[in-house]
Amino acid sequence: MTTEPDAASAWLSSQPDFSNYDMAFGMIADSMANAGFPDIGNQWVDLIPSPAKREDARVGMYAGMYSRGEKIPPEMDGKVANSDRID
């Protein structure tokens, strides 16, 4: 993702079973949010098949933003505040 993001994105999105890449999608989402692109981060989170893992990744992404003092969507405030994900 760092050296060839387009190729990595194409490869990941072509995989038949996304459940093997839940952690990767969450990490990419964190990286995108950290770079100032939470909308792209959310697109990666949305690829996670499991609703529970998807929600956990989304909370983690926004917790990172919250920890850096960045604005997060109001609907995520309570979820982030009640999580153990704030740095």
C-alpha cells in the first residue's frame, strides 16, 4: 500500500473472499484517515464482510482521529467515547 497503492488496491479488491483481509482493510482505513481521507477509509471499512468487525474497524479509525484532535461524525462520538480505542 505504501509503495504501490493502486496495485495493492486492485489486488485486494479482486480477492474472492474479503474475510481473509479484515485486518488489512482496517489498517488501510486507519492510514487513509490519518492522511486526512476518512471518506476513503470508510470505503475500505465497508469491504469488511462481518458487521461486528466492520463496526470495530470504523470505531478504531475514528478513535485515531479523535485522539489526534480531529473532528469525527457526531454519530460516532458515543461509540468512540465508550470504546477502549482512544490513544
